[in-house]
Amino acid sequence: MSVTTTPILQVLDWCGSALGLIGAYMLAFRFRGSRYGWFAFFAANGFYVAMASSIGVPGLLVQQLGYSVSSAIGIYRHFLSKATIRLERGRDQAWLIAHQLAELDPTAEGTTEQIAVLIRSARQMRLEVDSTGAPVAPPDCAQTHQATRA
């Protein structure tokens, strides 16, 4: 089977290849923004769906539509699911509690009660706590906290 390549098909092919590789490496390296690799996969699938429908290759079209569904599931799981939203809220709450604890003046009146309330709320949210019972902010939250104090 011979396929005549046009400039449009070459663009679709190279964009699909580049975005597919970007998505694969983003997910493989597992860094903070890795989950955005699902969008790269989804875009790559779109380019290949367009290419497959242009040149009339039904097998490639079906395959890319299947991959598009798996990419949509990845986007849902990593951006829209309730578990992901709860995790992000928990990180925000951990940062807020850690920030509030850091800002307390230990010599001020009522500080002990405030600390107890913050630690109790951290435990109720099942946040990670250190040996003193104070909530531990995730590393990315601690970096943000240090940047806001500077």
C-alpha cells in the first residue's frame, strides 16, 4: 500500500509523534507535572485520528480512538476524580496549617490552645504529622511557604 504524503499529513504525523513521546516521557519520569502527559497523549491521539481518517487506514483509526479513550480516563483520574481533588485539598490544608503554626508566637497568650486546635484538625484530616504531632506539609508546600516568607 502506497500512501502519498502531503505537507498536511507530514505535520499530523510529526506532531502526533512528538506529542506522544513527550507524553510518554512525562509519565515515565514521574515528576510533579507528570500528569500533564495525559494531555500530550490526548493531543497526539487527535493528530493520529486526523491522519488515519485522511489516508483511510481504519485499523490505525480504531487504535487511536481506543488510545484517546485511555487518555481521557487518565485525564479524568488525574484531574477530575474526587480522590484527586481531595488529595489536592489535603495538600492545601496541610500547607495552611503548617503556615499557621509557623506564624504563631509561642510567647503570646492562648498559643497553646491554638496549637492544640491546629494539630487536632490536622489529625482529623488524617494529615501526616511529625513526632510532636504537628502537621507536615508536603515538600512542594514547604517550598512555597519558604518563598512566601522571604
